[in-house]
Amino acid sequence: MIKFILSLLFSLLLVLFCGLQLVFGQDAAVNLEVGEQVFNAKCSGCHAGGNNVIVVDKTLKIGDLEKNSKDSVDAIITQVTYGNGNMPPFGDDLNEVEIQSVAKYVLNQAKTNSW
């Protein structure tokens, strides 16, 4: 009887764990999709292909992000929200999920050299 209960408990935990992995995996994919949509709508005018048509040495490529201390999701969120220099703020135009998603998208593109 104890073997049966332990087996049942193990099976339940396994199903629960797999379910959590599936949910978090979908959430990450949705955020990157939303981020790509936001990027294409709001950012690509100046940053097409990860470049920068205004200040050419401040691209979205990983080397420039690192050089300019913009190589974290939090740093990109701050940049997008408040702007800086020639970049306007988008905190009033985009909601929190959109800003987080575009930040994750930009960093993912940079880290995987996908621009």
C-alpha cells in the first residue's frame, strides 16, 4: 500500500513539474513574439536590423550594448521607458508587458547574434 501511495505521489509531482515547464516555456515564447511585434512597430524605424541610424556606434548588437551598459533586461527597460539622448521615452506609449517583452526580445536578438 505504501508503494502505491509513493508511486501515485511521484506521478502527481512529475505531471505537475512537466506542466509548469510547459506553461513557462509558452510564456517566454509569447513575450518574445510580443517583443518582436513591438520592436517592428515602434523601434525598427531607427533600429532596423539591430543598427542605429541616428548614433551609429550605439547599435543593439551585443558589443555595443555591453560597451554602453545596456546589456541587461533592466537596463533596456529603463532605456525604453525613459529614453536617453536622442531616443525618446516610450513609457507613456507602451504598457509594462510590452516594454518587458521588447527588452527581452532585443537582448535575445543581441545575445544570439540574430539581427
